[in-house]
Amino acid sequence: MGLSTLREQCFDLPAGHLTIQPGTREVAETDSKTVQDLTSVVQTLLQQMQGKRQTESNQIIGSTEDMSSCIDDPEKNIADLVIQARVEELGGEDKTPAAQKS
């Protein structure tokens, strides 16, 4: 994409609009307006990128928390099975220490 095409798309200006003619006040005002427009476009793009980055970061954190909670249930089930196996090894009597009971 050429500079003139980019200029036309971003600023809705015809290609010849930014022709520099030294010594005229109109050029300085046009250049100042163009700089302001470009600054505005860049600021908007940076804000959009920051918003997308924040959204993706939140999604990653949410996914990590979801995975963590998915792991918690199997861990608890395994702990319960270990306690149950110990009880069965002891002949069915509940001889497990009180600290291991849940």
C-alpha cells in the first residue's frame, strides 16, 4: 500500500492535498492538522491494542483459574480414595487418625 493510498484511507484526503509549498501559511496549517490527525489515529490504535491485550490477559487468567478448579476436584477424590483404602486395609474399622478424617 502506497503512502498516498494510506493517507487517503486514514485521513480521507486526496493525494495532492498534502503537497508542500514552502512559505505559505496554509501548508503549515495543513501539516499541523495532519499531525494532529495522525496523532489521533495512533492514540486510538494504541488504546485498541491495550484493550485487546487486557481482554486476552483476562481470558488467560480465567482459563488458568478454571483449570485449577478442575484439578481441585480430582485431588479431593484421590485423597478420599486413599483414606477409604486405608480404612479397608485396617479391616473395615475406622482406625484412621482424627487428623485425616474430613
